[in-house]
Amino acid sequence: MQSEITDLLNNDYWIIFSAQNPDAKKLSDVQNEILHQDLIRKLADQGRKYEEVYGRYAGNTEKGVFLKTLVPVDRQIASSFARQYGQESVLTAEGLVYQDGSLHPSKGIVILLSEPEDNFSLLRSTYFYSDIDFDRKVQEPQ
């Protein structure tokens, strides 16, 4: 299973995002579940195939979605998901895409053997994180 996830995350195009804790404000479990159910209902209504992910970011535990795509995720589309769901950023195979379309690129995916304390995602029972290059920021092309 772990090698399958490693291959998926390193060799395919995808996006991970959440509707929970919008604007980095911690909401109740009930409020977050309502937001998550609304998100997956919208994706299902659009006919999008997704997988649920779990993660912890900046101390907030969240449910989110993983969408595999056939082509690289356009940063304008990724940033629109961030804006629509009140997220500072969304994670793509390329890196963290912010609401303004800028990007902190990923240096690769790191697979973990156990659950870390913070800043990770869980997909199909595999813990991982994207090694983000926070020293480099790429602006959205004009």
C-alpha cells in the first residue's frame, strides 16, 4: 500500500484541500463536519471522484479531499478552491498554492512510518507530507 501511495503522490497530478477551519479559525467538530459534508456533496454533484484525507496543519485537525487529475492542476483553479473554501492554501503535486495564485514549490513527498504531531496528511492509511521550499515563492504568471 505504501509504495502505491508513494507512486501516486510522486508520479501523478493531484490536489488536496479542505473546507474545514476556514480563514484559519478553529471551528467546532460539528461545524467542521457540516462544511466537509457540503464539500463532498458538491464534488459528488459535479461527478468528481475523490478520496477523503485526514491531516493536521498548524495544530488544527481536518478532513479534506484528494482529487487525482489527468493534467497538472492549473494554479488559477487551485487558488480558486483556496478562496472558495476559505483556505490560506491548497496542496498540489507542484506545491502549496495560495489564494493569489502564488506557489511555494514542493521538493518532494516524504512518506512517514507513523503519525507525526503536526503538518501531515493521511491517505489510504499512509502518513506523508510535502517537503515545501518556503525559501522560494513563485508568483502567478501575469
